Amino acid sequence: MTHMLLQKNHPTTYKNGNTMNVHTRRELSIVSHVITRAQYEIQQQAGIEVILIPRYSNKMMEDDVKQLFEAMCECWNVQLAWVSDKSRANDRPTMRKLLWMVGKKKFPHIPYSMLANLTGATDHAGVIKGIRSGYNWLNVQDEKFLKYYEPVKGYFDELQEEQV
């Protein structure tokens, strides 16, 4: 089954050609309808008013983010495993920040801990600080940061186009 973005009529793909898994409007409508019906049934049968909130599996999102990260790493001619090495050498931290920035923008509901796990970081706090510092470096147009931003800036542009 091909998943599509809500506002588009064609599958969204990564630069490497793989299709992203995004739920269609119809799929989301079905989930919403079933939840509404379940809430009503619980209220009728148990006399308890509940609010049910869907929690979507992270596996599909994790696979999508990993593909996104791998495609970005191709722009730097490195492997995700190399960037995920805990070493701070060869500007790996800068690359990780850029991965996290795009990952969080593209998948706003992704847990910071998942971004950390995909890139060899130890905890979510480092990811949060890394994203914040990445935007700071971008805002001041830091030369070293821009060296790695330039090859992947298309991923940032894609995000702005999709939000329109």
C-alpha cells in the first residue's frame, strides 16, 4: 500500500527514490471514526466518559527517519554508521545536528530518544541541545556549519514547500 501526504495526490519520496510512509486522509478518517465509536460504546456500556487518543506505531516512522538520514549521509559521502560513531572527530557532531534538525522538522512527533538511538547518541537531552545549537549555528551563518548544511539544504527546502 502506498502512503501519501494529506495535501498531495502522489507519493512523497526521498532523494534516493524510496517512498515515505505517511498516512492518507482516508486512513486517518477511519482511525478517527473507530475511536469516536469506541468512546461512545464505552460511555454507553460503562457510563464512563473517556478520551481515546491514537498512538501510531513508531516502527514505520523509525524506518522512514533512518532512510531520510541515510539519504542525507549520501550527500556528505559518508555512511550513517560512520556519523553515528560516538567520536567527535571529523565533524560528526555537526552532521548529527543536521540529521536531528531535519528529522524533528519532518517528523514532529518523533521521540527525541529515537533520534538519539538512530545516530548513536546516548540520550534525548543531547538531541534537544544539538537541535537548538544547530539552529544557532545556522542563524549566525557559521562557516564550518554551513559546509555541512549546504549539501543537505534541499531537505530543509522540501520541508518549507510541504508546509505551504
